[in-house]
Amino acid sequence: MVKLVAFAGSTREKSYNQAIIEVAVEGAREAGAEVKLITLADYPMPIFNQDDEAEHGIPEKAQQFKELLIEADGFLIASPEYNSSYPALLKNAIDWASRQAGDEKVLAAYKGKVAGIMAASEGALGGMRVLVTLRMLLENIGTMVLPNQKAISRVNTLLDESGKVSDEKTIKQLKLLGKQTAELAVKITAS
Ligand SMILES: Cc1cc2nc3c(=O)[nH]c(=O)nc-3n(C[C@H](O)[C@H](O)[C@H](O)COP(=O)(O)O)c2cc1C
């Protein structure tokens, strides 16, 4: 069974990206993947500073987050779009997990992995521009990003009162992305 780690690039209480990642996770699980859904709120990390790293090493939570990624075959990531790009929270976590410790291989968290990426916004573009930058970032550190991706626009109109995605078409699209990510992870791990 392939293992995926899923998370949103937002720790906002009513995060839209948290809402959409939950649906993609369902799709991946239905396709047979073992998915660990985490929140970055459980992995607080200081803003990366190379002097601090040299003096104190990798902080415990950052190392734990990195180890989750190392153990996984792939990722599902839902990112808010901040000023056309990814939020500092997400980039900082990705940066920390790119740092080598002990006998880990270079970029062990990312190389040879697959990722399905998505975004949600109240705006008309749905965060489409963050997906361009996030795709480039992940590909550059060795993670193959699925061609299919989803930018969910006007996401506030697609939720029920509890904040869960209730629009059937959106649920279908997000589940498909989760399923396709799981299927690509199976192919990559078999090759
Ligand atoms: C600093 C900042 C910049 C933002 N820039 C964009 C943007 O470029 N495009 C967009 O669609 N929404 C933008 N937004 C609005 C976010 O899409 C919105 O806050 C969204 O709810 C964040 O995702 P979340 O609900 O998962 O926290 C921005 C929000 C902040 C705080």
C-alpha cells in the first residue's frame, strides 16, 4: 500500500484549503492509499535561519515533519495563494524539510516522490497562480507533480454550514485528484 502525507498550507481555523484537502484525502483512501492527514499547526517551526541551524541543528518539530515526508511515497498539498504565490508557512516547512541531518540522503524528503496539488480561494482564479509556483518549487527539489491540479474558485459558495465541501462537482474533482495521486505513487514505487 502506498503512503501519502496530506496537508494544507494554512493553519487558519476555518481554512478553505483544509476543507479541500480533506476531500482529496478521501479520494486517495478510496483508491487504496494509506494517507496521513496532518496540520502544520502541529509542527510549529521557526523561520529558517542558517546561523541558527548551524548552532542548534534542525528543531525537533521540523525534523519530525521531515521524517513524515521521508517515509511517504507522495504528498497531497492544498495551498492558499498569497500575493500570487505560496504562504511563508508552507515555504518555511518545505525549506526545513529540505535540510539534511545525520546519514539522510540529499533531499530525501522529496526525491522520487509524487505530489497532487490544489488551491482554494474566494476569488475568481481559485489560487491558480500559486499552483504554478508550487509546482515549480516541488519539481526543482525532485518531486514529480501530477499534471492534473485543481484551483477551486469562489470556494465559499461550495461549502455547507460546517465548512465542509458540499458541492458534488467539486467533491468529484478533488477525489479524482487524490485518486490519481495515489495511482501515480503506486506506479512510481513499482518502477
Ligand atoms: C497576505 C495575503 C495575500 C493574499 N493574496 C491572494 C491572492 O493573491 N490571490 C487570492 O486568490 N487570494 C489571496 N488572498 C486571500 C486568500 O485566498 C484567503 O485568505 C484564503 O482564505 C486563504 O486560504 P485559507 O482559507 O486556507 O486560509 C490573500 C490573503 C492574504 C492574507
